[in-house]
Amino acid sequence: MAPSKPDLPQGTLDLLVLKTVALEPLHGYAIAQRLQQISRDVVIVQQGTLYPALHRLEKRGLLKAEWKPSDTGRDAKYYRLTRAGRVQLDEERANWKRLTEAVGFILSEGES
Amino acid sequence: MTLFNRLFRRSRLDRELDAELHDHLERRIADLRREGIGDAEARRRAAAEFGGVDQAKEYCRDVRGTRWLGDLTTDVRYGLRILAHSKTFAVVAILSLALGIGANTAIFTLVNSLLLRTLPVTAPDRLVLIDGEWTNPIWEQVKARQSQLFAGATAWSFNKLDMSRGGQAQPVEALVASGEFFDVLGVQPILGRPFTTANDRRGAGADLAVALVSYAFWQRQFGGAVDVVGRTVSLNRVAFTVIGVMPPEFLGPAIGRGFDVLVPLHAVTVLDKEGTGGLDSRSYWWLDITARLKPGQSIEQATASLRGVQPQIREATLPTDWPEVHLKEYLRDGLKVEPAGQGPSWTRSQFEQPVVTIMIVVALVLLIACANIANLMLARASGRTHELTMRMALGASRGRLARQLLTESLLLSLAGAALGLVFAKWGSALLVAQFSSDRDPLTLDLTLDWRVLAFTAAIAILTALLFGVAPAMTTRRLTPMDALKEQGRGRAGGRHRLTGPLVVAQVALSLVLVVGAGLFLRTFAKLATIDLGFDRDPVLLVKLDTQRSQVTDDQRAELYQRLATAAAAVPGVERASASLLTPVSGQGWNNAFDIPGKPDLSFRERLAWLNAITPGWHKVYGTKLVAGRDFTDADRAGAPLVVIVNEAYVRRFLPPGSALGRIVQRTEGRPDQPPPPPLEIVGVVEDSAYRSVRDELPATVYLPMAQSEEVFKGGAISVRAAVASPATLVRSLTDALSAVDPDVSLSFQPLRDQVDARLARERVMAMLSGFFGGLALLLAGVGLYGVTSYGVNLRRAEIGVRMALGADVTRVLRLVLGRAAWLVVAGTAIGAGLSLWLAKYVATLLYGLEPRDVATFTGAVALMAGVGTVAAFLPAWRASRIDPVEVLREG
């Protein structure tokens, strides 16, 4: 059995997805691969979680989806960050930074 | 992913989702193979990593937020399949709902067009009516001041004209309106042009002989021809040029009363031979005045400004021939305006109460039908326990099952509503035709507008909830375990605790309707058979219009006598006489009489009805002469003035002793007029109805036509037929009367029809309440039968055992009938109480009986008991025929 993977905190997946597609439009599989690679196999997203998240973000207007020809020759559904998505990403990133710092302070208290 | 896509392109979205997930899998497989893994293994691993594809899809669909729609489609499909399996149930339920919803929609269509809709004109809420009916001199006063008082004003009236060119009359309903009509109301013809104040003035001559036609008349009379403008239509033998067609939705300025032609107000001067049209008469009250408020002007302000000029208007229009007392009242009587967005209220006030009463009746019928279907559904829900618990065991939630059951209810009620709309369209037209009579035609716009459709949709949903909620609630008591315990016997539900109360409610409501039906039927029966003091069946009325006749006024009475003589000579005619008025025609003529010895009676208390007749008139009607003599040819102008009075007159006005030979005198008019001549009573006749069939037979005075000073152009020949069917005489009478004077126009009506027309409201009330009362009784009977019969089926085993243990037929019957009897007794008691309370609200619609009429109540209770007994006895009898051996074997 593989070493236990930490669960993603609630709402984090959205932030990670937004960040991943911020550079270039990607299809679902690429997003999953990218997350796994960059996190060095720590973040492994189940398909049953990823696609609903993608569709939810699309419905909220943070992502825009488009069917485009891909490397396989088949059309693939590419997700691209919208202007609203970028604003949201910046906001969430700032929030995340504040939160992790705060959590870090709390956890390191008394250790020094 | 637009909302549109989400709702309507679900299959496309699903395909895309498939493609997207499939793409993911393929890429994973390709990656795995690049790592050197074999094809089969790669596929297996990819699939395993991916997890449940369907689950992923479901999550994605949840994100869309339109899951309910998919469920709904499934529910509807499943519901349709279930209903298709139980066709009898579905058909019975849908038909009873169609009848219930249809009846409600039909009556609501009437309520809508009669009470809710406004006139199809510009800004109807800014229209006002000057309360009352007015003379033309008054209108001319208002007209001269209209820009000061209002934004504009118009006067109009209805007039029955004849469009035949001779012989038998062809009546047309004419709307007579002043030239301001189109501007004030804001309506324009769809074809041609309107008339204006430029045409509509005195002495405009040929310019006045113009007419616009209603849309319906255009279709009926001209087949909708586009070149109708310029054609002519004959009105009272005068050729009128058609100048336009009014829009289809414009049925006239008054709700309920339609028109065929619309002519200028001053056209009345070309319609009668004298060319006056009563325009200068100060006591001919025939006009309605509609005005449009100025911007920002309130109704109170309009009334105030009208009151400001009232003295001038009244002074300038004082009736010349009125006694002093009346003139004082005339000057005092305050003018006021009222809202006119719905037109004047005479039709509304006449039909409002009956229509609202019937609306309540049909609502109750629908409630009873709902209770019936709810009971059927409950019984079915118990029968479906196995199916429902099985679905629960397979993962359906209780809420989901309840939704499924509600969907089925909704399907039923929507199907019922759709069918009901068809039924309503036909029913409302039929109803209007029934309310309508020749004298009071009722014309209503019965198109199904948004209000009607919204109403139907609302009651469809409401009924679905009413009969669907109880069955849906049964799912609360189910557990998946039931699926295992019951081997498809479908008895888990047992008898629902609601079925009893539902039947009681049905019985109670039905009793209310049966009592109502009884009251209205008895009212109609009393009125239809009431002794009016004359024979209605053998008499045929020939209404005359002698306006275009060439005879001079002093020859007119003689013309009527000649017409009567000619009619009497027609084979099949027993006798014939002429009169100014006919009984219960709606017209009347009254005068105050000087009452010797009672000088303190008020003017109103001294009023008696009058009629001018030729000799033999009472014999035509079968009204007996009780003393003295009939008129003879000798009672002509110049001879001593004589009258015949009826017994009511003698009782009311004369001192005891013989009436014959007494002198009576009409009350003096104004001092400057000659006093009325003394009249000698030569005969006394039995009482008979004059204007109303409901009121007490009134005091009446008959004058010989030959001695009457009145100049009249109407009148009628009353013919007593010797043949069974008086209507067969129409042809030969037309020939005989036209031979006397071809310029007289004739219209025929059996006296019975004239009487019946006065009973239209009572007839419709009796007919509808009888029909719906019967329906309610049937529904309650079916409900009781269903519940009892179902109870017997449930207790089959128990009854079988009882019988095996020695219970005889009577015991079994008593067992089953006992419960049914309780339901009927409880329902009847509640219903009787409810009826006693409700009856007082219909008191004004009744005649000749108390709202709490004992016979009606007793009859209704007996009828309900009878129906209840039959409905319960059938299943009880079946129970007593249960073969114990068979039952024990089954067990």
C-alpha cells in the first residue's frame, strides 16, 4: 500500500485548479497530471472529484471550456481561466497565504 | 453551459461529458503504455484508478443543478407507465377531474368576463358613468359643458330595430351613440371609418343614415366581405350605408349586452316617421352617459364639478308634464359619477349572485371528486406497498417515492385539466345561451385569456395536491423491510385512517349540494306552474311595429282593430284581440288614481298598471270576467269613457260594495293641464300577472284602445289558437296581417316563451344545481361503495372465519353495513348543519319557500340515506356470499 496521501483541505482543489490553468488552457487529464507532478505525487486528485470541480468552476464563470483539437488527434475539452477566474485566483491565493502563515505561527508557538 | 443548454440540451451535455471522461481514460492508457505496460493491463489499471465512471458522471450532473429535471422525466415516464397499467382507474380519475375542473373553468370564464374583465378600450379605469339613465335634453346640457367637466363625454343607448323590408320582422340590436363615442372610449373600427360629431348632429340628413357593424354581425350577415364598406343595411325600412367594422373584441360599452349595428345618436330621427326620435322629450329616459376623466381628475372631483352645474342642467330640462311633487325631487336628485371601466352594472347585478352561487357549487363538486380520487389513490397505495418498499430497498429515499406518487397525481390532474378546458369552452357557451333570452340577450367574451388559463392551471395543481398528498404521505410509514415481509400480497397499508373522514366529508358536501338543488328545483317548479291568471300555452303573440305604416294617428286604433279581426279570421285561430302591452313583456304603463275616501295616500301608493285593449282580449287569455261587461265596438272615441278593472284594484282602492258604475279618475298632472276625464267602471276581471311573474298580481286598469288618447306604434295582436301548436300559425298569420297593411312589421312569440324568458335565471339555477347535485350524489355513492368494498376485501379472511364459526348472513351484513352507516349518518348530520347555515345566503334566489324548507331538507336526507344504503349494501351482500371453505383454504 502506498504511503498515506494527505487529504486536501476543503476548497483547496478549486484554488489549485485555477492556478494550474492560469498559465495555459489545459484539458482535465493534463490538469490532474500537472497537479500530481508539481506536488511530487502528494496531490493525487480522484477523477470523481476533479471533473465535478471543473464543471462547478465553469458554471461559476471562473473557467471557460472549449473543445479543441489536441495532440491525440481527438478533440479535447480545454479549460481556460477567465477574467473573473483570475481575480478569484489572486484573492484566494492571498487568503491562502494569510491562512498558512497564521497556521504556521500557531503550530510553531512554544517550539522556539 | 448556459441555462438553456442545461435545461434543454441535456443529451448533448451528457454526450460531451462522456467524451471528456473517455478522453481522460484514453490519455491515461496511452501514458501507461508508454511506460511499457501491456494494452490489457493498461486498460485495467486506468479503469481502476479512475473509479466509478457513472459515479463521476452523476457528480458532474449534480453540479449542473438540473437533476430534478432528469428525475422529473423519469417520474413522468414511470407515472405514465403505471397509469397505463391501471387504465380503468386512470380513465375514471381523469374523467371525473375533467368534469370537475371543466365545470369550474366554465363558470370562471363567466365570472371573468362578467365581473373581472374591463372593457377592451383605451385606459378603461379612466372611464366614468353618470349614474342613472338620462333624457336627450340633459345629454345636450352635459355635452355643451363636456370640456369643462371631463376630458370628453358620450351618450349611448340600445335600441331594437328591424332589418326586414316588410312582413315578419328581423330584429337587430342597435347601439345608438353620439359622435364623441370613438374618441372618448378610444376604439377605432378595424375597417372603414367611424362617424364623428360632424355627422352626428340635428338635420345632418343623409349623413345620419350610416352604420358601423359589429365583427360578429359582419361575419354573420356579410360573410366577412372586405368590400362591406359602402353596402347598405335596411334598418326600420331605411337604407343605412355601412361605413366600418368594429374590432372583434369590442362587444359594446356594456358588459353582457352585445350589438349588431352602431349608428349615430341623431339617426333616431330618421328611424321614426315623425323624425323626432324623442330627442326633445324631457321625460324619455333612455341614454347612458359615459365620460373620460381629465388627467389627474378623481371621481370625487368629477362628481363635484358636475354638482356645480347641476342647477343649470336641471332647470333647463324640467319635464313639462310632471306633477309638482316630482319636479321638486327632480331638482334635488344629485348627479354623480361612478367607475365605468367595466361598463354599467345592470348585467352584473342581474347575474352576479347566480354565477357566484354556481361557482361555489362546482367548487364543492370538485372537492368531492378530489376526495374520491384520494380514496382510490390511498387504496392503490396500499396495493402498491410491495412495489414501493422494493424500490426503497433498492435505494430510493422516502422523499423520492413521495415525489413519484405526487407526480402521478399531477399527471392525472393535468390530463383532467386539458380535457376540462375543452369541456369548459363548450360549457360556458352553453351556459350563456341558457341565461340569454330574446328580450335580455347576454353576449360575453368567452375567449380563454391568461386569467382563465392561470385559474385552470392553479386548480389543476391544487387538486393534485388535495388528492395526492395523503397517498404520498403513506410512504412515511414504509420501511424496506416490508418488501421482505410481504410476499406481494399488498396488504401492509391496510385501511388508511383518512378514508373514513374523506367519505364523511363527501357525504356532507353532497348533502349540501342536494339541498341546494332541491331548493332551486322547487323554486323553479313553483314559478313554472304558478297561476298567472291567464293561459300561457294556447296564446301566440304577434308584436307589431306600425311606425312605417301610412295611417294617420287618429286611424291607428282602427288599424289595430282591423288587424285583430283579420287575425281572428285565419283558420286555426279561435279568437284574436289587440293590446298596447302584453303580459310579462317587461314593459309597463302606470298612472296614479284618485282614491275616494283615501286622500292621504302618497302618489306611489296610488299607482295602478294600465293597458289599452280591444274587445275580447281577456277571452283570448282565458281571464274570466267576474262582473259587468266586456268592451264592445260601441266603446269608441266620443262615447262615454269606460274602463274594466281587476279584482286587485277593487280590493285595494274601492270601498266595499259593487264596483260597477263607479267613477275613477287619474290623478291630476300639472295645474296648467286639463284635468283627466272621469272613467266609469263597466266590468271587473280576475287578477293576472302584469310585469313580473314573482310579485303579487297587481291592481290593473284596462282602457278600450279606441278611447285611448295615447299615440302608440308598438302593441301586439294576441291570438288564441284552436290548434295544439300555436307556432304553426305563423305563416298564415303573416299573410293575413300583411294583407291588411304591408308596412307593419311583425314578430311572433308564443306567450309561454315570453313567460319562460322571465324565468331564465331560475331555470339555469335549477338545471345546474340539479345536474351537479346529482353528480355529487353519484360521486359520494361511488366513494362509499369503493371504501366499503375495499374494506370487505381486506376483511375477507376475517369474515370467512366468522362465518365458519357460525355467523349467519344478517350478522355479516350488520358487520359491514354498521361502519358504512356510521359514515353516512355522520356525513349527513354535518351536511345538514352546513346546509342550514348556507341556505340563508341563497334566500334571495328562492321563490315561494323558506331557505330552510322542511320538505327539501327531509327529501335530501332521505335521498342521501337511500344512495348510502345502495352503495353500502352491494359490497355487504358480496361479503355475505363469501364461501368460508374457500377463504380457509387460501389462508
